[in-house]
Amino acid sequence: MFGERLKQARIKAKYSQEEIAEIINTSRSNISKYECEKLEPNIETLRQLCILYRVSADYVIGIKDNDNGKCDSININQHNNNNAVINIGGKK
């Protein structure tokens, strides 16, 4: 999912893989691998791509189904009640 979304966002932003690779100081082959989901970008690379493409990371990784530029509010209590909160460090 994220690969296709990255590709479509790049195309919409009118960048080539070569241009993006040069801007973020990586190889064109890495950009291709991100788009084919053979390699996942690290957090910093994902941040840079989202900035360049003007899309949210939530959209790219599939948390949101569209990227309308608006931040969705999150109801933490609802997530807690649905056991959707990630348990970090094994503590509740």
C-alpha cells in the first residue's frame, strides 16, 4: 500500500525518481524499491518524502484513506476501549 501511495504522490508532485533521489541524497534504485515495497524508508526518509510530496505520513502508511490536508482528531478513550493502543514496554 505505502509503495503505491508514494509513487502516486511523487507523480502528482511532478518529480522523477532521479530527482527525488538527488534531493534526499539516496539512489534512484532506493526510490524504486520504496515504491515496489522491496525496501521500507526509515523515518527520516519518510518525513522528507512526505514534505516533498506534500502528503501526510498517515496517508502514506495507510492510517488515513485520503490526504485532504486535514488532521483527524483522535479519541484516545475510544482507542483504549477498543484495545487499539499499542503497548510499549510491556506495561499497561
